[in-house]
Amino acid sequence: MALPKEPRQKMINLMYLVLTALLAMNVSSEILNAFKVVDKSLINSNLNLTNASSTLYKSLEEKLTDPKSAEMAKVWQPKAEQAHKLADEMDAYLNDLKKELKVESGLALVDGKETFKEDNLDAATRLFGDGEHGKKKGPELKQKLEDFKKAILAIDPEIKEKFEQNFPVDASPPIGQDGTKKDFTNAYFHMTPTVAALTILSKFQNNIKNAENQVASFCHSKIGEVKVRFDKFGVLVGQSSNYLMPGQELEVTAGVGAYSSAAAPQISIGGSSVAVIDGKGTYKTTVSGAGSRSIPVTIHYKDQNGVDQTATSEVKYVVGTPGGAAIMLDKMNVFYIGVPNPITISSGTGWDKTTVSMTGGTLSGSNGNRVVSVSTPGKATINVTADGKTSSFEFRVKEIPNPVFKVGPGGTRMASVAFKNQQFCRADLENFDFDARFSVVSATVYFSGANFGNVQTATLTGNNLSSLSAYMQRCGPGSAITFDNVKVQGPDGKQRTIQGVGIVLY
């Protein structure tokens, strides 16, 4: 525009140019403010995505410790963590680019706040450009975005199938108004104001965090699909056999009927915990002895509601005797000290192939007819080896029970005439199957009643009552005789003190 020569008209035209420039500057300032508003919004969005993802990661950690989801969590939680690591690395890289861009725009601290030239058009061009003076950060950024996408999709085939067609991170440059695809660096950063370039970097950060959150949510959903549902419950117990010979191995297998890994069964067999593999535990033992046996089984597990349950069962089996070997007690299932204990041993293989031994006692006799002698209370074991196979039979060893002290017919009341005619006392074994006898060794005897005045004391020195005859003849109705501190001797030769008796005469 040609300026007029007149001073007044020249002044008016200059003022118009200045006004036009001021209007242009005002529009530019509004555009810069708009970018700042968008950038702030993106930063807030990124923070929300970070918090949302953190919640998912925490939930994934908890699912690792939950028996109902632990198995699937072990598969998908590491995949989510891998995506988390890749996103953190990319976010840190973009933050570094933001700082470099601000430095290119004259970054300085004023009153503790960052200041830089927000409208600088050369800083982004210089930092991202790949020209003569460019630092080539644009091509580098494009490559990192593409590598990030490949790495995320490579974590798992299901992740690739789910997100390959609509992955939030796209390094493709925008298409121009003329329909041509622009170069990445030129499209986003050539002659772009610093504040706009910062907003574009925040936008890429938002894409990264969005991708991370979507992948983490997908991994979480894969675990959440696992549900523990049982129709029925019950203990399943199996055994290799219910009839075995001594020395053979018994195998017990136990588990829960409606098995799921989330049920987390804990199995105890025979009082010992066993390892659980595929929902069942196995217990092995070598059987011995003979006769019926049982093994307790206890299973602790979680039902479909995650509630702890306990179920018990019992494995029953029979241990046979090799070659028909057997021991039959002729009296009772006890060996008594001090008396011969006759037993009969049977061997179906013949005595030329059978040997018999004993611990806790001694054996006498031969072949099937034996006599056992024992001397110490507790247990004794007879081992019968028939045709190379040994059976062990365990017995209790007990002392003969105490006898009962008696005079005459026994009891605590007796006619005075009958008492005076008694010549002996005795110690009887009541309800005892063995032919065992006790003898009275001594006792202290007390006489009281109208014919005695004060209590008279006498000593008994055996079964014979003759030493008490003078006292006995003085007894009459109402007299009381007490036999105390009674000592007896049994077939084992040992003395013992037994309960005495008090007799009242009538």
C-alpha cells in the first residue's frame, strides 16, 4: 500500500496498520490460550488414567492371593505388568522431550515458576526436524511409538487379536486437506508454536496411558471370567486294595469330588499332610500285623462360595496272614505274668518252612503248640515266618489281678458258731480263666466286742487260723473281726498287699 504524501493522511494510514497488527496479535494470544487449555485437560485425563490403571494393578495383585483366581492370575497378572512397564518407559521418554522443547524455547525459572516462549515457532522445528540444523527427535518419536505398539501387541496373541485394529497409539501422520499424507515431523512439529507442540506430546501420552489401561482391563477381565462352581461336594477316597498281605504296599488316594484349583484342598491321611497334585493326595504305607485296620482321611477345601469346609473319611482294609499262618489264644487275648499262657500256632505251609520268634517274653514247646511266659507288663510280639513271609502278632502283657481274701464262705456277716469252726483262710481269684493260686502270707487281725473289752490285736502267719484259735473262741454274736494288711504270694513268687475284710458276727 502506497503511503499518501499529506502528513495527516499518512498518520491515519499508519494508525490503521498498527491496529491491524494489534488485532492479529490478539487472535494469536487466544489460540495459544486454547492450546494451553487443551494441554491442561490432557494432563488431567492422563492422571485419571494412571489412577484407574493403578486400581487394576492392585486388584490383580490381590487375585494372585485369592485361591479362587490365583491360577489364572498367575497367567495374566505378569502380562499386565509387562504393559505397565512399557507404558512407563514411553511416558518418561515423552516427559524428557517436553523438557528439551522448553529448553529450546528459553526455559527459565522466575519466582520459582517455569517460563519460556510459548509462541516460539523455531524451537519445535529445530528439536524435531530432520533438516540441516534439526535434532531429528521427530523420526525418533515416530519410531518409538511404532515400537511401543508392536511390543504391547506381542505380549499375548489374545491381546493382539483384541486391539490390533483399534490400538489407541497411532504414529501415522494426519492427512492434509488435499488428501495427501503428510510427513510425521512436518505434520506435527514444523513451524508449530512451543505450547502447541507440548500439547501434541501430551496427546501422545494420553494415547499411551489409554492403551495401557485397556490392556490392563483386558487382563483383569480374563481373570474375572474364572468362576468356581460345584454341583455337589464329597470326599473321594480310593485304595489300591482292601485285602493285603504283610509287607505289601497300600496306596490311598484322596480328593474332593467337585475339584477346582480354586478349591485349594489340603489333605491329611493317616494323621500326616500329603502333597496335593491335580486335586488329589496320595499316601503309601507298608502294612504289617494281621486283621482289620483303618486309616483316617481329612480334607479341608473351599466350596463354590469360598467358604472353608472340612470332610472326613476312613479307609478300611484287612491284613491277611501268609501261608495260612495264624495264632489262636487258648484263653484270652492277654498274656499274664507268672502263669503259662498256652497258644496254638497254625501254618499252612508246613513247619519245615515256618519259624516262630518272640519279643517281650519266651516261647516253649514245638510246632503249633507253644507256651508263652512273660515277666514284664506292657506288650509282647510273636513273629511267624511262613514260606518267607513274616506276620507279626501283638499282645498285651498284664499282671494277674488281685485275689479276694475270704474266711469260710466269705462276706462281711457270719454266724458266730460258723466262724468259731473255721480252720483256714484263703485268697481266691474270682472270674479268672487261668488255674492260678495265691497263698496268704500274713495279716494283722483285730478283735472287738463285748467279750474283749478293749480291741485285741493278733498276727496271722499263713492260711492256717490255728494261731487265732484262743481269740476266735471268745467271739460271740456282735463281735467284730477285722483282717488288715493282708499279704499274699502269687504264682510269680512275688508278694503283694491286698484288700482285707471286716466280719461282723451274729
